[in-house]
Amino acid sequence: MEKPKDELNLQQAALNQAWFMIRRDWALKFKVRQEQQIRACVEAFQGYCREIRQEQIQGRKGKIGYITYSMLRTTWLEERPAYLVEASDALWMLDPKPIRFEWDTSWSYSYWTDLQQQLRKEAEQQHVSLSELEWEHAMLEAAEHVHALIVNMMRLAMKQAVCLPEFQELEREESFEIRVGEYMDHSVSVYREDHRVMEASEIQSWLEEKEEHAYSYQALTQVQMPCGDYSLLDFRYTAFRQIEMENSRLHGCVLVGTVWQESQLNGIDLTYSMLHGADFSGCSMKGAILDAVMGNAGYGSNASLDWEPLGFAGVNFTGASLEGARFQDAQLRGAVFQNAFLQKATLSGADLTDACFAGADLSGASFEGACLSGADFSEANVQGVIFTDAQRREAIGLDWGTFEASSPYGGPSSEPAQVRDAVRRREWLH
């Protein structure tokens, strides 16, 4: 006898909520060991590159256009999770002789079984009964979530892996990608490079078409696009290398996971854009406007469990030139401004919890109303910067000595002498 529709809906809703909590707890548990798994992934990739290069040297393989990691569903049901790794030419899946490897991901099986146990326990507590077929379907769905987590991890791993000399020595097509997906099914790009000559007018015309889903996971190299308006476009995980977009307008864009390598972005306006995990390290962004941008590290919303199961990374501004830039009301928890140049920058009302300003030049910058809890100002130049008492207490590296040395008046202008004397007396008494 079939269950009433209302009962099925209630059971499914209860199970979905439980499933959400289980996935979140599981992802947080995985993060503890993610660096270890990333190192193992990079080492395996290094070995693949050596073998691919040997095949090229011996004339058995030409230039590589793709390296694809494919999840094999059947191996999960056989309790032996693995990925098929294929290095192919420009024909990709039509390459008649790809170089094949197997990436052992048996370490992930313990998470899969842990999910199974938690889900069964939750189903019992919610009084949900499922047939064996329904359980198999649920566990295959669980494998998809493990796969999503591995995709997330691979993005991080490939940032390191593509710097390896073994990878750089490979003969690659002008357009090259590393992709992760299911075997002979949907896959996503975790690294892409495109060295083909691109005309700026052609790129601008393409962007002006404002096609949905057309601009994410791309690679744009050595293109000049100053003073353009590219607002409301989705550029997630696109790599911008040696791009000139000075004084361009990118309001409300999705720039999650974007890479801006050696780009000229002076005067760029990124107001209201999503910047989680974006990398602007070394870029020139003088006078840039980043008001109300969203780039907090961690879980931005419940939806991020499907998008980024491990949560979002912070924004990276290491070594960037941000003189006179504006970050009013920006959400930049965990952002890295190490050794950046932020002279006379405005960070009023910004959430900079756990941000890193170590070694940065912040002379004349404004932090009025900014949250600096856990922010690190070690060895930063804060000459002429006025911090409140609360900001100095909550931040790291803004001790009395630093503040007195950096005050434009030669001392802690906002702290009366009697308060300092009282502090010294308490220290002497203890």
C-alpha cells in the first residue's frame, strides 16, 4: 500500500533538513584534514605529469589539451571509490589514445559510510522508512556530495599543482583545461589557460551580449578592456591574466574564485559584487571601489553547501596596490591584505574580522566603524590611522607602543594620561 502524499512530503522535508545538517557537519569535519588530502592530490598529479611527459618525449603522445578526473559511480557501490584520470589531446573525449591513470580516493569512503550511518539514525528519529532501493538512491546521492567536496578540494589543489616544474614541462595546447566530473557526464573546470590571441573588440562584443552562464570558468589573457560596463555578469572561477580593466564597472557581478594575475584594475568599480575566494594578489587597484562587496570567508549562506561544500575562501589582496581604494561596508572576513599598499584607503564600516594586514602600508587609511576583531596588524605601517579603544583591544598588533609610535600627535591622543597611569599601576600590583 502506497503512503499518502502528505505523509511522504512531510517525511521528505524532515529528511532533507536532517540531510542538510549532516552534510554541513561532515564538511566541517573534512576541513580538519583537507590540507593533508590536498598534498596527497598534488603529489599524485606530479606523478601523472612525469609519466605524460615521458610519453611525449618518446613520441607516443603529442600536446595535451585536457586532463580530466572522472568519478566512477560503480566503484562506490563496490566499496572502492576511485577516479579515472585521462590526459587527452585537443579532441578531449574523442581522443583515441588518452593516457589513463587511476586516482585512489578510498580515503573518502569512510566519509560516505559515516554519512550513511548518520542518515539512517536521523531517518529513525524522524520515523522515516525507506526501502532498500530508496536507500541505494540516497547513498548514490551521498556520493554526489562527496564528489562535490572533491571538486572543491581540487580547485585548491590545482593552484599548487600547476606551479610544479613537472606540469610546466608538459607540452600543452594553447587552450588547456583540467576538469573534474562524472564519467562521460557533466564536468567542471578547476583550472584553465588560454594563450590564443584575443582581440579586445571581439571580447567586448561577446561580453555585451550578456549571455547567461557564458562567462564563468573561462580564461582571458592579455586583453585591454578599459572603461567598460560589465555589471551583473557571472564570472565565477574565470581566470583574468594580464588584463587591463581600468575604470571599468562591474556592479553586482559574481566573481567567486576569480584569479586576476598581473592585472591593471586601477579605478575599477566592484560595488555589490560577490568576491568570495577571489585572488587579486599583486594587482594594481589604485582608487578601486569595493563598497558593499561580499567576500567573507566561511559559509556565506546555506546554498553554499551545494556550491562550495567546504565553505568560501577569503579574498586575497596580498601585495596589491590599493592606494586610495574604498571598501565602505564591505564584507571581507578573513581577507588577506599582507604587504598590500593601502595608503589613504577608506575601510569605513567594513567587516574585517580575522583579516590579515601584516606588513601592509596603511598610512592615512580610515577604519571608522570597521569591525577589526582578530585582524592582524603585525609590522603594518599605521602612521596617521586613528583606531578606537575597542578596535585596538580586539585587533592583533595594535598595542600601545605601535599606537604611540604611529600617532600623528606623538602619543595615544584618545587615551587620557590618568588611564595609562592606572593601567601601569595595575600591572605593577600584579
